[in-house]
Amino acid sequence: MWRHNNKPVPAKRTMAGIIFLYLIANFIHIWASAQNLQSLTRYDAGLPIFYPATANGFMARHGWINHEAQKANAAIKLKHNQSTISYPLRPLAITPPIQPMNILIIALDCWRSDDMNARNTPNMWAMAQQSTVYENHYSGGNATQTGIFSLFYGLPGKYWNAMLGNKKSPVLMDVMKEQGYDFGIFGSAGLTSPAFNETVFRNVDNLRLYSTGNSPISRDTNTTQDYLNWMQQHQTNKPNTPFFSFIFYDAPHGYSVDKSQPMPFQPDEDMDYLTLTNNTDPTPYHNRYRNAVYQDDLLVGKVMADLKKRGLLDNTIVVFTGDHGQEFNDNKHNFWGHSSNFTAAQTHVPFIMYWPNKPAKIVEKTTTHFGLAPTLLKYALGVTNDERDYSIGGDLIDVQPKPWRLVSSYHNFAIIDNNQIILSDYNSKLQVYDMHMNKVEKPELNYSHMAEAMDELSRFYK
């Protein structure tokens, strides 16, 4: 038994105290559940052997329940125990084009939308003057896994495990393979972590998994040279075969630069996340990042010069984008990098699409990564299905944006609606923030939009 002031405390009293505290905790949880007070209930999953009580029926009968909060909780519910999928939902109907087009996607890891400009990325900026520029474009994720997944599958990152477990490659890649495309996939950081070799590129034969080099910028240089060598072989051996190529650069993610190359943004300093505070001046770190983006743009310039020299721009769709953004404490909550929130700093990315013989223009409507696969399948590969058969929809040619959008990370997701970030983990714990990560205590929620978004997270499961 315990002692207090050197006097023993009877075991019965100790047990009574424990039971009393347990009951109080559950009464608090009953009230919090009825009011949907996420500030209290969100800790349930982190408490071991704690199975809190609820009594929503009793509370409702006595008028003690917050019905609006319960609607929000119901709208955010996810189906559980999902493992098998139906993807695509219907067999594809395809009329292959008579003259297929080549497709090249160039992505920079961590590329922010506001760091695509004439000074920072002169080569891609020059291509943008001949292309469609999507000024309000967002990734489907704030991390590489979900960002690239959304780009190729046109689906939220919630489906990653299902596609991995069911060994399903994207419809986009499957259709190109059926139409005889030659694949050249070049990932600087490697394609095994995340396991893109088992998801996005699982149907690519002889997949190049790794790049050589001792730093991200050196691997980016190796990636570029390997692409140029592959293109030479393709044009020599298969000049009449359409190609699909993906080049994924990594230097901005690693703040990696080659100091023998130009570094126009000064002062710059290598990133050390351990030293950062909410009062840290982001300028030197952002400049180092900009220098990394600039040096990757120099490599992209070599890729574009090669396409022009070969006359391939007349028949090649080229897309420039990022997998996600990169924050430099933009919202003054001491967030740096990515995968920590769903604000624009971490999700708003450049998106430039060069399409031969289409006039240059600027699109100001909201678009997302979910639209690329449907656009290529419909306009370049001849798929006539409704896009919802294989994606959550989106058309980058005839843009008709939804009033809400989805974005996800490894362990949570958000619905962006009514200038609010409606954040949930996959256990339906709901929190709402404004677009700068300030907590919204009395959010205005559109339950219809929330229900539509949640349907997109489950309708491809059997």
C-alpha cells in the first residue's frame, strides 16, 4: 500500500480513487464526444489500454448534443478494413491515336510555385512562354509519396497501400505500355523509397532504380546524362516508337548545390533544421534552396536543347512540375520543409504543360495533380471512358474545378473547402484551420462537400 506523510494509505481508498478518476475521465469524454471536441478526443489513439465511453444517444435525448459537430464527424468518416480494390471501375474503351505523341514529365522535388520565374528558372520560364501555365495548381500531397502518386494515378494518397498490395500500376502507365511506348524513367533519389518501383512504375521493364553520385546535385547531373544517353539510343534504335520519359530531380530537397556552378542567390547557407526557430531569418536558407533549383534548371536546359536539336518538340508533350512545395516558416508557426501541414507553402507547385500546336495561355482556375492522368489519357491516348472510372477527376484542357480539393500525407489528409483546411487522420479525428494554420474554433462546414470528398477516398475499394 502507498504511504502519505509516513502513514499507510489503505488499498481500498487507493482503488476508490482510481475508480473515481476513471469515471470522471469517461464522463468528460462522453461530453467531449457529444460536442465533438477534438481538442479532447483526438488523444484517444495515443493512450494505451484506454477505451473511453460515449453516450451520444442519451445525450441527444436530453438535448445535450451538438448536432452540427456530429454532422461534421459523420461526414469525415472513412470505411475501414479496405484492402481489395476495383481499379479501373470499368474496362477501358480506347481508340488509339493514329499519330501518337511523346510525353515527357520533368519534376523537381520540393519545387514551390513562387520559385518558378525568369530569374530562378530561366530555361523552364522560356518554355512556359510557349505553354499553358497553371497559376493556381496544387499537388495531391505535401510529401513525395503522395505527390507523385496523385500525379500518375489521379487518386488520393489514401489508395497507396491498396495499389501496392494489389500490385496495381496506374492506368496511365498501363495504356502507354499497351500502345507500345518506350519508357525512360530517371529518378535522381532512387525509386525504391518510396516504392515507386512497386507502384507507379511496376510495369516498366528493366527499370533504372538508382543514380550515381555523392550528393543530390551530382546525382541530378548523372540523371540528366543517363536520360540524354537513353534518348540517343531511342532515336537510333526506335525512332518511330513513341516514348514516355520521367525525370525527377532532387537537389532542392537536399539544398544541394555544385559550388563550381553559378549560385546567383546570396547570401546563402546550408540548411540545418536543428537550429531553426520561429524567429530565424529564412533568407539564407531559401537562397540556398533557390540556388539548387537554379542549377537543376540548367540541367533541364540541356534536356530541352536536346529535344529541340532532334526536332522532337513538334510531337512531344512536356510537363514541368513539383511533387510538393517547401515551407520557410511562411505562416509563422515554425514550420519548415514539407509534410507537416497542407498550406499553400507546402502544396502549391508550378505546373507548366507544353502541348505542340496549342497556343500559350495562363489558367487561373484551381487545378490539381489529379488532373494530369485523365488529361493525357483522354487527349493523347484515346481513352473514351468517363474519367471517374479511373481517377477522382479533372481535366486540364477544359478546366472545371470542384469547389473543394483533397490533399494527403503519409498518415493524414485534408479537405480544402471554404478557405479552410479540414484536417483528419485516418481515424476520423477532425480539426479545422484557416489557410495559414490558425485554428478555427467555429468553422463553417459544407457537409455535402465533405461527403463528396470522403466518397472519393473510398469508391475504388470493393
